[in-house]
Amino acid sequence: MRSYSLYLLLFISSLSAFAQQNWQGKFEQLGPELPTPNSYRSSSGAPGPNYWQQRADYEIDVELNDETQMITGKETITYYNNSPETLRYLWMQLDQNKLSKGNMTDKTSNNVIRDSVPAKFLAESLGGYGYDYEGGYTIKSVKDAATGKDLSHTINFTMMRVDLPAALKTGDTYKFVVEWSYREYDRMKFDERGGYEYFPEDDNRLYTCAQWFPRMCVFDDYEGWQNKQFLGRGEYALAFGNYKVRITVPSDFIVGATGWLQNPQEVLSKDQLERFNRAQKTFDKPVLIVTESEAKKNEKSRSKKKSTWVFHSENVRDVAFATSRKFIWDAMAVKVGDKTPLAQSLYPKEGNPLWEKESTKAIKNTLEVYSARTFDYPYPTAYSIHTADQGMEYPMICFNYGRPDKNGKYSQRVLEGMVGVIVHEVGHNFFPMIVNSDERQWTWMDEGLNTFLERETVRTRYDGFDITSGSPKGIVPFMKGDKSIMRPIMAQSDNQATSFGPNGYTKPSAALVLLRETIMGPELFDRAFKEYAERWAFKHPAPADFFRSMEDASGTDLDWFWRGWFYTTDNVDLTLEDVKWFQVKEAQMDPEKKNVTVKQGDLAANTTANKANDFSAGPQPLTVENTSEDTYRDFRSRINDDAVRQKLQGKNLYELTLRNTGGLLSPIIIEWTYKDGSTEIEMIPAEIWRLNEKEVTKVFVKDKEVTNIVIDPNRATADVNVSDNVFPKRTDSKFDQFKRGN
């Protein structure tokens, strides 16, 4: 232990007392908030040596009746119990029951009556009141596959418990059969994820079928059975498995679905089959498998025959499909590592010319950028399906909006919106379709990470597109909002009102942009992010696994960052409280260096009690005295007082005092503008706040004279009020504030 002077001890004691008064534990470890590592999930964030997960394989036969919009199906499920527990029952998700009579969403929703309200809004607030629609599953039977005997089952809103005839032990499998049906809904009336759009001009429907079959719930080491009801926002937690799906539709329909088409020779014409095969070897531009003129001709067809399209998929968590007479179809191959997945787009003539130009190109860009940042896309195909007002994702297939006007014209905003949603929804193949987080619990783990990579794809592949959304600058309006109605990112999605969109999508993306561009740097961040993705591909990560993996793979302690950005509603609001300017004065010393006198410089000291508003008073003179025996006693022999004075002679010392007004800790980015017109950007890590979370003071030594100081000049930290980030201080008009976004 070094010996310190009484003066220094008193100084440190007073500083510590001040810091203690402002301490809120913002730099403490997240340990108590995170689950204890175990053999299933390690402290590094990687799956542990005893990690396990369940599996469910499906064989499904489904038929769509275009005249009645009824979907009827039969599925055989083989369930694998890989857990260390014995199971006496299984749980399934019946998500279509969200639209059944007496559903929990309607029962628990808040609504009010207002005069002159549009009928559509009133109907939606009353659960579709006035629409001629009865939703929800009809479960015809649940049977043991081997014996054909009925299985006892209990429906609890959007969940169904299936009681097993015998306990399912570790390592055992069980096969059972469910028969069911439901009526598909009009997507233009119900704000849901599937449904159909009706085109009265040609009397056709475009179906996007999602959550269309009863699916197994996840049973995992983290919480056992996923048992949160589907209320509409929190999406899905699903087990991986292999699927064999046979989809029967009118023979003049085109079908796209999760998986690879097994029988193209049975459902495609000779010309379509040739084009389909050619597309798989074409990399430079999409091949039209069904042209617009052929689709228009097909719109008039009313075949009474049926065709069955067969799709197989391996290691997926779900299956969706789209079908219509109206589909134009184009496709092209994409080179990803040693694989060549087929990018495919299905769209009606109403989507052109925009879709023919941009959809499949956007799939290609997404697969390439996401693969570089995570892992090579492993599936054989990726579809983009055109819909009027949707953006929704499933393995290998997604539904995307973006439609020109009736004359085929579209604005830059429509173009950017369409490209953005396609990139986003195709990107969901990586999060959560492969890195399979629980969407019902943590929306941000797929939507937020995906929004971040969507922005990166647009940034690197679409020059000139707006990338404000999902950035620190873009999240400022939300962050400066009313905290009394905010929730933190870690709040469950169904429990958020005004915070759902930002907390699920743009705030976590902004946090990751800040982490990559400012705190960690692209190289460290990209390696850590890729490590997390590779660790948890085809597995079920939880938030702690992401937090720990990012720290483990980067060698960076980020607990303060996760705590502030993900667990609180604090915002970044730094105030440049005070700036002082000093210059060391020349000293005249006797040979024995016993007496020191200071020459008065040309610039007088600022003797006013008030803080300076500019640099006009000049620098304050700074006297550097000889080090006494009582100060830093152990270092006395190592300090050359004259050398210190000489090194600082002619330098400019700037003492900056900053206050953390918003509560969210942040790096400090300083832009210095010098008298010669040059500028310099300097970044101080957020650890500067570790001893005092409210206020910090730091001295900077500059060769040149400073004329202007700006904190966060490029809006990189999401500071919600940059008007107090400048020196010399200025008084803004409301117009000036508007221009800066304050």
C-alpha cells in the first residue's frame, strides 16, 4: 500500500462521499438479474455440455376450398422427448383461436366509445363485431397413431393439452394424430398475420396461410412448457423438426411454401418446369417461371380439378404457405458459401412493375449480407410473397407489402418501404427461424436483432436509402417521451402499449448500432455477434445467452450497457455544464528552487463567479508548483517538476464538466474545433461514469487553441437534447431546435 499525503486522502474522501450520494449501481454486474449458469447454459453464453431440446416431426395433409375459404387438415406428429424429465401430457398451440368466439384477447382488451368513429375501427375494437365470420379451430379428433384410440384433450383458449396414454420417458417418442379445420379470414378486415385478400376486379383471392395447423409448444430447460396465451403481439415459441406437407388446391393455383417442392413435374406445365429448372442455375437476374401475361390469363380460369403440391423441409420450426391463381413467379439462384439457395417471388399483377424489379433482388441481398454477419443460409430456398398490408415471416417464406398505385407508379418512400420489409422478413429466417428465441417472451431477441441487420443490409446494398430508423438518432423521439407510460425493452411484449414497437424493433437496433459503431467498434462487434449466431443456430437462446456471448466473444464488460438500455427507461441526455481554459505560466525560480514567482501573461484570469459562456475572457493562468515532500511522497524521486512545466508550456488545458441528466450512461464523444479551422473527434468510454454516475470532470491538453466544443456532434449516442451540448453556449430559437430534432 502506497503512502499518501493527508491532503490527497482528504480529497479522495470528499470525492468518494460525493460519488456515493449519486450512486445507483449503474456499473454493477448484472448477476442478480440473470439466471445462474448451469450445465445447460454456460456462463460464457454458449450452450452447456448437457444442453437439450425437444423435437417434433410433422406429416400434414391440408386442403384449401376456395369457394368456402375452409382449410381442412390432418397431421401426424412424432414427438421426441430429449429432456431429462418424464412427460405425462403435451401442450399444443391453437393460435387460430385468437379469433374464436369469447377469445382472451377480446375479453382483456381495453376499448372506449367515441362518437363518429369509423365503422372499421369500431368493429376491430369489438373483436370483429359485424363481420360475417366465425373463427377458431374445430378440432375433429385427437388420436393415438398406433391404436387409433381417442386421446383426452383440454382446450384452454389458444392452448391445448393432450394427455398421454402412458408416461413419456427421457429418450422416448410418441406419435399422435390431430384432425382439424377452420375458416380462413379476410386479412383486410382482421389485422392478423395470415388470411386472404379479395380482388373484386377479377373475383380472385390471394391466400397467405399462417398458424394454419395446431403446433407443438416448446418445452425447454428455461421454463418448462411455454404456457403464455397468444394474445396477438407476443408471437411464437416452436420446436424444430422435419415436415412433409401435402397441400391440395384448385389445379389453376400456384403454391409457395416452406420447404422444397418435391413434385414440380406433377403441378407445373412443361414450360414452367423448364423455367423452374433454369432458375436454379441462373445467378445474374431472375427467371420468370410464370409471366404476367400468363398470370392474367390464369385469373380467368376456374378449374374444377385439384392438384396437390408436396413440400419437404428439414430442421425447421414452422411451415407456412401462399397460394393464388393470380401469382406471377420469378426466381434466381444465390451463391452463399457452398450452397445455392433459390430466391423466389410470388406476386399478383397489382405488384408490378415494382415487384418484378426489386423483390428477388432484395432476397439475394438479404441472404448474402446476413450470411456474412451470422452463418451461411442453410435452407434450399427463400420466398417473398406479395400482400397488400402485411409483413410476416416463417421459415423459407414471408409475406410482404409494398404496392404501386393502379397506374404502376410508386414513390421513393414506397420503394424503400417495400425493400425494407422484404429484407426484414427474409432476414427473420436467421432470427428467430434458426436462432430460435422465444418470441412470446422477448420480442426484441428476434425483431430487434433483425431490425439491426436489416438496417445494415440497406446501408451496405442500397445507397441513398434512409437508414434513420433503428439508429441512435432515429430512436430519440421515443426516448424523450413520457416515461410514465414506457416499459423497458425486457418487458414482455403483450404487456406494452406505446412502447411495443420501439422496444421490440427500433430501440434494441439503435442500441446495437451504438454498440457496434461507438462502444466496441465494428471488428469486435461483428465477431462477437457472429459467435452468438453460430452458437445458437438451431437452438433456443434466452437473453442471458446473448448478453454473455457478446461479452465473452469480445472481451468487453457490457453489463452497464445491458442494464441501462434493456432494463430501464432512462435516456441519454448529457449536458456540457462548464468549460474552463487554462495555460501554464512561465515560472522564475531561484537556483535552489525554493521560491517560485509567476509572470503575468497577456490574458487576464476569469475572476467572475459565474461560469463562462465563451472563450472571450481568455485562459486562466495556471501555476505549477514544485512537488513537496508531503505530496506523493513515494513518487517524489521520480517527478521532474521542471520537465512537467516545460512539457505543458504553451499548451491549452481545457477542463470540461459534464452532467448526466437523462440517467442512461453513455460514452462521451467530443468534437473540438480549433482556431485554424481544423476539427478533431475524441471518444471517452462510458466507464468514465463509474465513480460518479451524475457528473464528471476531465482535463484535456491541446496544442492548438479551441474555438468550439460539441458533445455528440453526429447524434451517435441518442442524446435527447443536444442544445446543451455546445460551448460557447448559445440561445436557440425554436426553429434552430426544430432543425436539430430537439
